Amino acid sequence: MKITALSGGVGAAKLISGLVKLTSPEDLTVIVNTGDDIILHGLYISPDVDIITYTLAGLVDEHRGWGIKDDTYNCLSMLGEYGGETWFNLGDRDLATHIFRTKMLREGLTLTQVTKKIAGLLNIRVNILPMSDERVETMIRIKGGGKINFQRYLVERKARDEVVGVEYVGAGSARPAPGVIEALLTAEKVVICPSNPVVSIGPILAIGEIKETLRGLKAPVVAVSPIIQGSPVKGPADKLMKGLNLEVSSRSVASLYKDFLDIMVIDEKDEGEEESIENMGLKVLKTDIMMRNLQDKVRVAKLVLEA
Amino acid sequence: MKITALSGGVGAAKLISGLVKLTSPEDLTVIVNTGDDIILHGLYISPDVDIITYTLAGLVDEHRGWGIKDDTYNCLSMLGEYGGETWFNLGDRDLATHIFRTKMLREGLTLTQVTKKIAGLLNIRVNILPMSDERVETMIRIKGGGKINFQRYLVERKARDEVVGVEYVGAGSARPAPGVIEALLTAEKVVICPSNPVVSIGPILAIGEIKETLRGLKAPVVAVSPIIQGSPVKGPADKLMKGLNLEVSSRSVASLYKDFLDIMVIDEKDEGEEESIENMGLKVLKTDIMMRNLQDKVRVAKLVLEA
């Protein structure tokens, strides 16, 4: 079965780790958020693409969910001595990815081409696609004025600012990366990973052609909620959703996707949300959606594939 | 006493380590060869500038004479997994220098400005100047045809090719970096470090304005030979000199510099060269020029300063 997933970083990587155990890797395409890409030290960093890549390559630091396991931080430490920014953790092996990517981008390759090349060199057979080759930057509007890059909001400022809005700068004119629309149109199932709906899935949906294509799909679209009992499994989804005056709940996530969604997978502990979601015309599946280990990941992935 | 030194890498760094113990650092200017600069992994690497900088910062790997002590090689190892070139050793901390330099060069700073900034951040008070802000590339012509970058000749191909010539590509039109001519004109003594005359001092002298200025100087010019008893203290000077049909000897080095040289410091073991050098109209000083430790470095530096 050909599967196409929309993905952010750490949460999505868990479900994808499960999906890849149940499908032929060539049949799986992952369309990854690039809204939180950032240039630091002159290097182009694509955090969500890297998380998915490192996860599928078996390189990821499993404990943190990002970066490369057993990495060292000597280059970053020296960059700090040169007055460089050290708030964004960049391991020595991880930096090789950014150096290699930046070199190829400067040589004229697209982000799609570079992502494919890196994946191939790491023997990944899953098709990892950035959502766009054009720059879309997720900017967080914070109370007191001002807009800051999402990574600065999340990592540098530790999500302490009060969010009053989110903008996907560049999304209005950005085209989907080559292969993205085709992967959606040819998929037998489309999966919205349990990622932050505002800053991980939101930027992907902000690209008009992607959202339009999802709306017209005949294949079923299944989303796994990133929220359990009103709290995000990980990350600042609650702060971001509140900042947009959204209820922090699985039904609220479903309402963001309802134009194109068919099935919503929510946690079995989520009481009283089922009816609201069904009233949107969606089917609801309930299970334990917390993915602690590979067994959990495969179990949730299996439910998604059978949905 | 204001001293200006012309310098390559490892050999020069030894003498400069001695000179800086005997002078006020602000009175010492080092004009460094950039002919063997190379771009690898999209990063601008300036090997001789880095050796001098790391040496003066107390960071250098004393055993090798280059790189940063106790460095790790995890980024380079991962770059290798991406198919990148790994023949040029780049430590993780060392890479920070190249990342930082490349970023600033791309932002429009000159190599002189970047070199000064890095030195300042490492609390170096000696004035380190690249010979030029323009690209001069030392190319080795090898038997069988073809020209290769000096680092590729020396490090990648381990100096195994037979040398038939050397070209300083770009030197004809390159201007000295800002401050270079002034540093020569205001020096009370100019020192030619014990560096490879062909590929370390040669590129500096290939810049017409520098050589002309040296020729017209009133201040004494002192060179320390990089050769003892017909063999280079370190590196491939013998192969390069032979390739240019030059005798591998201190007197041969003196003859390359004789247009502007006043005093030649040679090793006490060099028999029978004194007269040839004196016949060029130069003064000769003899001592043990092998600099094994700081005491040796200071001793040779003292002789140079008193010459």
C-alpha cells in the first residue's frame, strides 16, 4: 500500500518508525515541514528533515528524539568562543549534515535534491520530501509586539513568550516541492502524523496547492492526534494553540484538518471528544496513542494502516 | 623594536613562538602565506594563517605543529560518510574556525578583517596579516602533465608526484593585503622565517609590490634557513627545490632572497656554505637552528633580533 505522510519532527518520527516496519520503504513518502528551517553559523539547518532522516537511518539520539546518538559538541563550543550562537544544539556529526547540505545548496541543488542525496548516502529507501524548495519561515508573533523565528521562540527563548499569532512567511507564494503533489495523488492512504498542528503540519497546509490537493483526495486521510487529555505529548502545542484561541484538544486538532480528514485517531483516555469529532463527519478510532517504544510505534502504525 | 616577519606554517610558527617571548606582541607583525589556502566542504581553509593563529593563541597541537590540541574528528568522519573528502584533517574545534571564517567572508568581510577578528577573539595581540585579500593559489606542475593545488600535492597525494614547476596563480594581479606594505616600511627588522622558500615564502614574494618593497627597505632583512645539511627540517622543500632545478641547501635559499636579504642564519653543521653566501654580499650567522623546544625557539629568535 502506498502511504504518504505529512510530518513534523520528533512526534512524527515515532509513527514513521512504526509505519516503516509495516510497509515496503519504497512505498512510504514523508512530506516534511521546513517552516522551522534556520540558518545558523552560515549553515542551512532543516531540523524536521534531519529528525526524519536520522530516525530512518538509525542514527537518531533515541532519548532526545533529535540529533545523532553519542555525538560530541566540540565545534559548537569553539563557535561559542568566536561569539557564535550556541543556543541551538549542533553536534559535531550533525554539523556534517549542515555543512554538506549548505555546500550542495550553494552549488545550486534544491533542498529536495539534497535531502534525497543525504537519504541515499545513509541507505534510506523511504522517500523523504521537504514540503517546498522555497523558503517558508514560521514566525511567532509574541505579546508586546514583534515576530520571532520559531526556533528562536522554542529553543533560544524556551517558549516563554506569550504567543498572539503565527505567520507562515513565504507560504502564500511557495510551491510544493517536486513529487509532493504526486505523492499525495498516488497514495492509497495519507497520514497526518502526531505533530504540532500549528507549527509542524500548519506550514505544510499553508501551501495552497497542498491543501487543495488534500481536499480533493479520494484516498482516506488519517490523522493521529498529538494531544492527550488536553496536553501535547511533547512540545509547545498548547501555548501555540492557545495563542491562536484554539482549544487544546484532539477535537480542536480534528477541526483544523476536517476539510480533508476522514479518520481521527485519538487517545483512549480522551473522554467526550469522540462525539464532537464524529459531528464533523469524521470517523474516530481510539487507542493508547503514547508511543514509548517500538512496540507502541508499530501498534499505532498498524491501526493507522488498517483504518 | 618593530619586527615584521614573512611566514609559512609550522616552521615559521616555531620562530614566531620565540620572537613573541622577546618583543611586545603589538610590535610584531606576521605576514602569512595564503597560497595554499583551499576550499573544502564549502569552507574556506587558510592553513598557514591558522597555524600561526593557533600557535599564538596557545591552542596548537604542539606535537603536530598544526590543528588544535586534543581535537576530535567526528564531523570529518560523518562528512566522509557523505562522500566528502577526508584526506585533509579537520578537527571539530578547528572546523569552527573555517565555519566562522566562511560565514564572515560570505558576509563581505575581507580575509584580513576575518583574520584580525579571529585573532582578537583568541586574545592574540600580534598583528597577523594574510599576504593578500585576493586569491593566490600555489599550483604544483607535476611530471606527466597537469597542475594540482599544493595541499592536494602535499597532503592528498603525499608529495609523491615528481615536481616540474610551481605557479602562483593570481599573484601577478594580487595586491598586498592592507597593512602589509606599511608593516614592511615601518619595521626596524624584517624576518624571513624558516619556511619552505618555494611554497611558503615564494607566494608572498610573487606579489610584485611586496618584493619591490623588500628590495627598497633600509631596515635589515634576516632570514633563517629551513634547510640543514641539504635536507629540509620538515616538509617537501627538497622535492620542490629540485623540481625547480635548485640545489637543496641554505646557500640556495639565500640566493632566492639575495635581492633584499642582509643576513642569513644557517645551521652550524652547514659546512662550506658560508663563503658562497658571503659572496652574494650577505652576512652569515651560524647556530643550531633546529628548534626542538621553547628554549631553542627563544635562542634562535634572540640571535635574529640581535643580528
